[in-house]
Amino acid sequence: MSVMIHEFFPEIYPFRLWVSIFDNNDEESDEGAYNKRYTAGREGNDMKPLKLGESDGVTYFVTEREGLMKRGVLIVFNGKQGASPQNIAHEATHAARLIWDFLGEDVTGEEADAYLVGWIVKCVGEALSDDDEYRKTN
């Protein structure tokens, strides 16, 4: 089984949002699968090992290796149990902060921030609705 990564593009900002569900039973879905597709941070470092056994989710600023113009945020949840409403909100907030930083904007805490977090949560919901295992339990 390969890692499923959902891609979203907000159209008004020059970045991408990727959402993935980590499957601990899938040997290919460890950090190696993400490392093949992305580099981490602005410097283009290799992805660090995912510590999903120790957390419910993780959020990275990433660049796709195949096209340096595709930059954005990757959110990875630790299986369906990691994608609780609380964790979705938590990771969406991290993602919004990384996006504002990438765009060179200050975090306002106002309407623009709320709309961005809401859009990220909507995208995560769409990615999760495509995941058969998640649909079976929610």
C-alpha cells in the first residue's frame, strides 16, 4: 500500500496544503515515503523521522522535490485515531502559522487567520472523507 497524500491549493495564496494519514502497518508509510517526495524547511533538508508513534499528528513546512515552486505545509495524522477534532484543530493552527510565516505576514489572530484555519480544517475533512478506514469509524 502506498502513502495517500491529498493536495489542496487555495488559489489566492502561492502555497500548497498536503494532508496524509500515516499507517503504522505500512512499511512504506514511514518517513522514507515522505522523504522521497519532500524536503523540509526553507533550506531543503531531508525529512526528519516522523515521531508519530509518540504523537497524534505532525505539521511540516515542505517543498516538493520534483518542483521547487510547490511549497507549503504537510500535515500527517497518526492513523484515524490521530485525526480527532481536537487534533485537527491543533495541527490546522500549526499549519496556519507556518503559512503566514511563509507568506511573510504577521499572525493577526483576526478574521484572516480564522478563515485560513477554517479552510485547512475543511481540507483535512475532505482528505479524511476519502479514507475508507476513517469513514468506517466516524
